[in-house]
Amino acid sequence: MPLAAVLLPLLVLGASSVCQGQGAASHNITAILAAYPEFTDFSAALVSTGAAAEIDRRSTVTVLAVDNAVMARLKAQKLQLDDLQRVIYLHVLLDYFDAAKLGSIQGGFAQAASLYQASGKAQGSDGIVNITVFPDGRVAAFTPSGPSNRLPTAFYQRSIKEQPYYIAVLQVRDLIWSPAPADGVQAPPPAPQPDAAPGLTDLLSKNGCGGFASLLAATADAVTKYDSSAAGLTVFCPADEAVEAFNSTFKNLTADAQLALLLYHGVAEHYSAQSLKAINGDVSTLASDGSKNNNGYNLTIRADGDTVKISSASASAATVTKTLLDKAPLSVYLIDAVLLPRRSLTTTRDTLRPPLRRPPRLHMHLHLPLRRSRRRLPLYRSRRRRRRRLHMHPHPHLPLLR
Ligand SMILES: *[C@@H]1O[C@H](CO)[C@@H](O)[C@H](O)[C@H]1NC(C)=O
Ligand SMILES: *[C@@H]1O[C@H](CO)[C@@H](O)[C@H](O)[C@H]1NC(C)=O
Ligand SMILES: *[C@@H]1O[C@H](CO)[C@@H](O)[C@H](O)[C@H]1NC(C)=O
Ligand SMILES: *[C@@H]1O[C@H](CO)[C@@H](O)[C@H](O)[C@H]1NC(C)=O
Ligand SMILES: *[C@@H]1O[C@H](CO)[C@@H](O)[C@H](O)[C@H]1NC(C)=O
């Protein structure tokens, strides 16, 4: 290796550590956060766990802050100080990551030691945080580096403060990690708690639905909606390869259409494998908006011998290929295609045109789906059946979509 290749990084490192030497830092995390009322609880936790003093003492640090709503859920877990400290310390990275640096991470993946690692209490790599930047470079997810089946929940939300290369304060959507409620992963979501979301996406990805779960995880409103359906839930999960084939179209959809499409795969009732066969008719989906304009958001379920077929108001259709989970109040069925509700056809390009002609509401039941939409509808059936077997055991680190 040429000498310069070895020396140059050393020189750069050396130079930056001079700037970052002890004493160069003069930040006060409590004062920084004081300007944001939504972080009062997080700020208080930084102080009570001793993290604030550590942050102020360190010259290169990134603080991943969560708002009061997230903290309220953490508080509800009534953690011992040790556990609370672990959670909070994981949210302090001992390196500088501002929004620009996140976006330029080579290969979209980096790791950083957290204050938890530095506390000496972490076992192995428990205190290391994985940073995964999604392919379009706009979304980063922070996850604990240890083995985990949980999907990322701590997505970058916005930058609060950047003072290169001393301190960055970023808001993330949810906690990187918190102690799981006992057996939380196995148990289906028992009550409408905001916290059930990771449980569901988790369950999905553990049961062969990684692709769909990652789309859900990246669409916060979808998770919330699935979550609030605690009375019972049936999920029709398109196989990974169907999701993959669909991903570029998915990206072209407007945010509303993306949400509708995801919600279209959930039914707010638990259908066992038996009762599913007995439906022989329409069910409304999570995308059906009560009584309002829900035409096009119903699914038609028909049993054909032992096979259950699903069709929609659009030309899309799918077949249930496997029961992934059937345990009240939740069941998950693998299907071989992405189902398109009629209304999710509005792509970003379409929004530039006048909206599609809509028949008056009264006539909606009588009209066939608009022809224009119909003809454009591609069918995203899984073509590569061999790959399905390979996808059966999803890799725990997800999602890379969007
Ligand atoms: C940091 O700022 C807070 C609030 O402005 C203040 O109460 C505290 O004394 C400051 N800490 C240090 C070490 O200066
Ligand atoms: C974090 O990154 C390490 C190294 O690439 C990897 O082995 C580990 O599985 C990752 N953990 C998660 C939860 O993604
Ligand atoms: C998505 O939109 C881009 C540009 O608007 C277009 O070129 C591309 O074909 C679209 N992809 C799909 C799958 O519709
Ligand atoms: C959708 O399905 C529900 C039954 O789940 C039914 O009451 C409703 O009339 C259906 N809507 C349409 C537009 O077909
Ligand atoms: C989208 O699908 C294409 C082709 O199936 C694949 O090459 C690409 O990696 C996928 N992108 C994401 C973000 O999954």
C-alpha cells in the first residue's frame, strides 16, 4: 500500500482531533433543548440519567432526541434507572453526524459507539448503533447493532442543531431501543397501544413478510392505522418478490396513495383460515374511510375449493399462498401479488393533470372501474418462484425501501 494512503487518513484524523481536543467543546445540551418545548421530557431524562453532563463534557457527540409523545410511552414502561439509562445513553452517539454527513455515508451504512458503550455496562456490541441510510439518501434509520428481529423505528426526522464537528442534535421518530414488554414479540397486539407497531412489523418480517413490513415501517401513518385495529386484524401480505417488483411503482405514488395502498392490505377483523373461506363477498379494508367514498377500497374474497382468491375494484387480484399466522386477534396470509385499490393509481405525474373523472357517488356501485385506469394497471405477480423460497427467512435488518 502506498505510504500516502496510510498517512493521509492519519493526518486528517490527527487534524480533526486537534480541533476536537478537550476544552474545545462548549455546548450545553440542556440549553440547546430548552428552545424546544417538545423535548422537555427527553431533556429531563438526559439530566436525570447523567447523560447531559456526559454530553456537555464530550467534544464530539450526536444526540438523537425524541419528542414528549415518545417519552410518554417510555415512561409508561416504568423502567428502573439502569434500564432508563441504557435507553437514553444509546441515543447519544460519540461521533458527529449531521444531516449532510448522514446523507453521504459511504455504502449507506455506518456504526457508531454510543454513550452506553462508553459506560462500560454494555455487553459485547450492545452499545454500538447501526446507521442505515436508505437508497435514496433521504432517510436514515438507527438500530442497535446487536442481533435483533425488530424493524427500525428510529428514523431520522429533522435536524435540531448542527455545530460541526462538535455537536449535532437530531430528532428521530421513535426510540432506537427500549426493553421489550415481556414476551411482547410473540404475543399479538393486545390493546390499541402506539407501542404495538414495532410488534406488528416485527411479526410480519419474522413470518416471511419482510418486504411489506418494511414498506409499512417506512410509512408511519400506516403503522398507526394497523395498530389501532386492535379488536382484530387480518393482514394480506404480498410476497417479498411481488413487493420488490412493485417498488418502483410504489415510489411513484403520492404519499396519500402509498398510504391507501398499504392500508388496503389490512382488514380490521380477525379472519381465521376457516372463516376466510366462508366470506365469499366483500370486506372493507383499513383503507375504507368509514362510509365516505369507500368504493374502490373493498376487497372481494372468494374461496375456490381450498384456494382463497382476492380481487379488488381495480383489475388486480391475488391468491392466498400460505397462512403465516393465525392466532386471534391477528392473522397474516401470504399472497402472491400486490393489490391495488382503485384510488392508488394517482402517481406523482398524474397529479399534474386534472383529476380523473369521477362518477357521482350514487352511481359508484354501478360503474365498472374507470377504463383508463384499468388499462394502465399492471399486475405485480411474483414471477420468480424460486426466489420465494430464498425469501422465506427474512434478514432481520430491514427496511431498505424508500
Ligand atoms: C446549561 O444550561 C442550563 C439551562 O440554560 C443551565 O441551567 C445550566 O446551568 C447550564 N449548565 C452548565 C454546565 O453551564
Ligand atoms: C448491525 O451491523 C452489523 C455489522 O454489519 C451486523 O452484523 C448486524 O446484524 C447489524 N444489526 C442490525 C440489527 O441490523
Ligand atoms: C415512475 O416515474 C418515472 C418518472 O416520472 C417514470 O420514468 C417511470 O417509468 C415510472 N415508473 C413506473 C414503474 O411507473
Ligand atoms: C364494502 O364492504 C362492506 C362489508 O364489509 C359493505 O358493507 C359495503 O357496502 C362495501 N362497500 C362497497 C362500496 O361495496
Ligand atoms: C426495487 O426493485 C428493483 C428490481 O426489482 C431492485 O433492483 C431494487 O433494488 C429495488 N429497490 C429497493 C429499494 O428495494
